[in-house]
Amino acid sequence: MLTAPHETLVRPTPACSRRPIVVMGSPRSGTTLLTTMMHAHPRIAMPPETRWVQGVYRRRDEFGDLNDPANRRKVAAFIMRKGTRFRELKIDPGRTTRRIVSAAPTLGSVTAAVFEEFAASRNKERWGDKRPSYTMWVDRLLAMWPEMQVIYMVRDPRACVASILRSPWFSGGFDEAVTAWARGEIEMRKFARRAVPGQYYKLRYEDLVADPGTELKQLCAFLGEHFDDAMLRHQDAAEDIVPNWETYHDRTRQDIDPSRVHGWTRDLTAEQIGLIELVCALPMHRHGYQRSRLGRRPPLGMISDYERTFRRLSKEYRDNQRQDARKRERENRPLAMVSQS
């Protein structure tokens, strides 16, 4: 396998920074493993994947003017309502509500208050968040958390697709799985081009599992943090932030097994490998992933099916982006978190 240079804009972040850290990447790209390693750091608190940030953003009109403390309390109630994954943070609802109500009256500050409480509950100074689908949400997250540092986790698309198709939560098919990797890659490539130094860092899963010490030291340098050996003992952190019911993340509680990076060679058909290597050829080359000799030229019908799926999902994304842009133009209230750097 080729080695690819980090596609990273590095300017050392000031020591003791409190900038938010946001991890994203294709589903099954290793974002959970990385967050357990980061959570093991004595200054960084990375929460479980609670999935409420996007819901709060979409429904922000329903909360009204956040200058009114009662409306900030509405946000707290929405985040903690029955059926959400707030409980997996294992933090006190009353303390969290009070922190939200006392936050600055912006959506960024109110959402950050939950993560600040999570970090405080672990006696840590800095917080982050993680969700694979954030690759499609970078602009909206920046609107709320303009000082955030983005970590883009990259993994061989063949491995990601094979793992997605095995996942119990995935209801789509092969074409949707490939599109998830390809669409996220397109958006992150756009962001990388316009990111300022210190804002964006790319990390390959294969490099992380092959030499975690070196990769985590480089990541800490980007974040402005001192590397700590505790990051190499991520299993305890996984016990804290990976829910037991997420059995598909059980390996985060185990020692790293670099031999698993080629598991896709057993799980995908020759035609599936061939299609991925065809439609993802450029980004694969850019990230240092070689074509295999296992792929077979996919039938034209298979290519057409994928292209239809890619066009449909891309249109849905663009339509959603346009609608949100129009909505933000009409809004007359700030979104950005008040700086804590």
C-alpha cells in the first residue's frame, strides 16, 4: 500500500486551547476508535455519539429568541427529552440545564454548554464531538462553532463499504454505502481547500492502527496538546464512552489489530471491488490506496445503478443545503459560540 502524506494545514494551536475538536469521516472509518484514544487524553473529553446537535440546529426556529432564558431552557428540554441518547453522556440533567440556561444566547454556546458539562464531569478542560455524517455538515457546524478544529478520518473505501454492509444499523444497499464514502470525500476535499492553518487535519485509519504512537503525537501537535501515553491505552476510555449495546464497536475495547485492514478482500465480490476502484479512483490515489488485482470490471447496469443513486443523494444534499442557506439569510440572530480560546 502506498503511503500518503498528511493533507493537513498545521499551525500549532496555543497550549491550553479550549477550541472544540470535531471528528468526522465515512461511516466505519475508525472515528470511534480515534475518539476513544482522544478521550484517554487527560485534557480532552470526547463524548459518545449522542446525535442531537443536528436536530437542535434544524429545529432552532422552534426555540425562539435565545436571549430569553426560558427559550434556552426549551433547548435543554429538547436535548434531554425521552428517547434521546443524552443519558449516555452520564451527566447530571439539572447541572446541564443550569449550564445551558446560563450560556451566552447563541445556538453555538447553548449546544457547547452540554459538552462543557460533559468535560467538567470528567475533570477535563477541553471538549469535542464526533459523528461520521458531520462530513456533510461542516459549514453548519462552523456557523455554530467557528473556532472548531476538524479531524477527518480516512479509510480505504473498500474497507468502509464492506464494514457498512455488515452493520446492523445500515438499511441501504451497496450503492448507498459507496455513495456515503464518495459524497463525504467530496465535501471534505472542498473544505480542505478553504480551511485556514490549524483548522483541518487528515488522518488515515491504516496509519493510525499501524503506528498509533507516531500518529497520535502528530495529531496532538496539531491540536496544541502534549501527547500522553494514556492515549495508547484506549480501552478504559472506550468503557466510558462506547455504549454496551453498540456491539459493532466492541473492538474498541480490545487491542488494535492492524491485520484487519484488508478484511474487505474477503467480504466484497470482484464486481463490487471493481466498481469502488472505478468510481473512487482519484480519491483513492490521492489518499495512497492502490488498486487491487481482485476487482473485475462491473457490468454497465451495475455502474448505471450506482450513478443513479449517487445523483439522487447528491441532489437531496444540494437541495437541503440551499434551503438552509436561504433560511440563514432570513435569520436575524447569531449562531456562533462565544469564544473560549
